[in-house]
Amino acid sequence: MVDMFLDFMLGPMRGISQFYFEYQVIFNSIVVGIAAYFLVKRSKKSNQSH
């Protein structure tokens, strides 16, 4: 029953979401790593201006 609703609501995105959920730890680690990089980069830039 739930699969039928998911197929109807997500349509072709269903395959993409299954791929994302399968590798969620990897994708989330990449996103957190990029965010941390930009925070450190911004922090160094503000320290150099003072």
C-alpha cells in the first residue's frame, strides 16, 4: 500500500531516492565536509583581515 503511494507521488524520482538512501552516509559526509571547509576558509579569511 505504501509502495503504491510512493510510486504515485515520487514517480521517476523513486529510483534516485533509493540510490540516495542506499549511500546516504557517503553523501551526508561529503556535504558536511564541504560545509566545514567553507567555514574554515571563511574563518581564516576574517582572521587575516584583523
